Amino acid sequence: MSVRAAVLLALALPAVGVAQRAPGAPEPATVAAQIARVQAELARNAQERARIDRELRDLQAAIDRLRVRQQQLESESLRLQSELAQLQSQPK
């Protein structure tokens, strides 16, 4: 084996089985920390979306109850107006 071949082989051996980072690539620990941060943020976002969904359902239920009450009051107003008109039309 020539000296050149031996040097090339020696340079290649440390790379066998070891992932080489590209120049300027972040450290694996940095990438792992970034992944953990993004996953935590996604979890927080999911919790916030779930909270908002619950709040929207609660608000929609409240709106539905208010609409029913409004219809009841409108019916009551019509009944009272009819009663008032009948009373006012009676001789005094």
C-alpha cells in the first residue's frame, strides 16, 4: 500500500459509522433543544385551541339560551299588547 493510499484510508476511517456535520451545521444537542422547544410550543398551542373550542361551545350555548328567552319575551309582549288593546277598547 502506498503512503498516499494509507493516508486516504486513515482519513476515511474516522468517518465510518459517525455522522459528519456539514460546515456551519448546528450541534445535535442544539437541534434536540430546538425540537423540544417547538414540540412544547405545539403542545401549548393545542391546549389553547382546546380551551378556545370549549369557550366557543359555552358561548354558543349561552347565545342559544338568550335567543330562546328573547322569543319568550317577544311572545309575552305580544300577549300583553293584545290584552292592553282589549282593555282599552272596553267602555269606560
